[in-house]
Amino acid sequence: QEAKAGRLRGLTLSRGERLECDIVEGCERRSDNALSKRRFSAAVLRPCQSGSGPPGSDADGDTLRMREAAQNALKHLAAELEQEVMPALGVPDTFPAASERYFELVDRAWNDHAAAGRESLEAFLQEVCFKGVEVFSRETLLSPAAVATSQKLSVWLRRLTTAPWCWSAQQRRALSELSELAGLIHSDSTDALPDLSDRIVSVLDNRTQRFVVVLEGVRNSANQQMILRTCEALGVQEVWFVPPPPGVKYRATMVRSRHASRGAERFLTLRRFASAEAVAESCRAEGRGLWGSY
């Protein structure tokens, strides 16, 4: 109960993480100042420091035995997933039963084997379970028989995306994208798929080089990445950069916005100039007009 209240207060807690909790003893007084009963309240949750308990104590030994048992259980679940469940997922006839079995095994690990510890639990889910699903999904979507199972695969991946397990943010996004892709394959299964080469040529033909976007002195890399994404979406092929003046602090991107460009810079023509004067000189040489916005 205290852990739940701590999460509501903003305390970051992860399943499988050992915690220490100070127990504060208090007393409730009556109106006549007589003691009524002893009360205890829990406070100050914090991660458990290794070796903080009495060495060799019974409680410490029980904890180690529980951890080892839970870690062994995760190894058995991982072996069953890799040897039995994942191969069955790739067969259309056994996919429904195998997908339910996958969900059952992972849910059991999450709910029953948290004593294995946070690192073991995250290694099981984020490495064994996720990598297996990712490889299977990509192979299935690229196979000629993808249409037969695309609808069921899309629903199953959406279910995994919303599961309470400790997927990372990138993994949840990848599962969501795979689910959307499977849904698109299903929705287009009754229609003839367009020739992708023609579509690529059409997109490139509609790119414009009549004007370029010049970013002068942008001090926030997250803003810069989102501008690149916008240019790529609107068909602007060239983007020029002028760095901030010397001595001006440049704000590097935060982790949450590191992928804000979504890889758009790979499809753009990028040029870097030392100063605004160099940009003006290049515009004169190429016969371009120069427009400024503040």
C-alpha cells in the first residue's frame, strides 16, 4: 500500500526491485491526554542497499533462496518460449493457441516471479520475449502468407503493446508500429497492392528544390530535428545549417526527443555553412532570392 502511495507521489518503483521502508511509531492521544493505542505508519521508501541487512540472517537467506528459485523459473519459461511457443507462432494453424500461451507465460513471469529481481525480470521481458516477438513479426509480415494471419497478428501485437509488463518506451512504439503494419496488410488484402517503385518515383518527382530552408543559430537540437521531419513531410529536399555564434550555449537533445526527426535527415540534402554571409554568397551564385523570418 505504501509503494502504491509512493508511486502516486512520483516515486519511481520497478517490479522486482527490493525496497527498504522506515517504520515510524506514533501514539494517538485522547482528549484527556491519555494514551489510547499505539499506531505505526510507514514512510521513506528507498531502494534496498546490498548488504544493508545483518549478514547471514535467516531473512537474508530466505531472500536469496526466493531469488534463485524465481530466476530458475524464468530460465524454464524462457526455454519453453524459445523451443515451443515461438516456432508454433509461425504456423497459421497453431498461431491462436501459441499466442495465448505466450501471453500466459509472460504474464506468469510478471506476476509470480518478481522475486527474481528487477534486472532478471527486465532481461527476460526486454530481451528474450521482445526479441522473439520482433523477429517473428517481421518474418511473418515479409512472407507471402502474411495476409492469412495479419488481422490476428495485429490484434495480438496491440494486446502486447498495452500489457502492463516492463517494455521500454522504444519497444512499445515498435510493437505499435508492427501492429499498425499488420492491420494495413489486412485492410489491403482484397485490393491489388500498388507498385512501390512507381510510388517512390512519384514521391521523389514531387520533391521541390525551388527553395531551401535555412536554419540559422538554432540552439535546441530537438527543435532542429522536428524541423527536419516537417521539411521531409512537406517535400522540401534541401536544408542548410548555420551554427550559433561562438560562445552561445547549444542545448543538446534530451533522451525523450533524441529520435524526434524519425530518421528524416537520411532522405534530405543537408549543407552546412560557417556564417549567414556564406549563405548569402551561395544564394547569389545559384540565382536564389533570400527571404528572412524572425
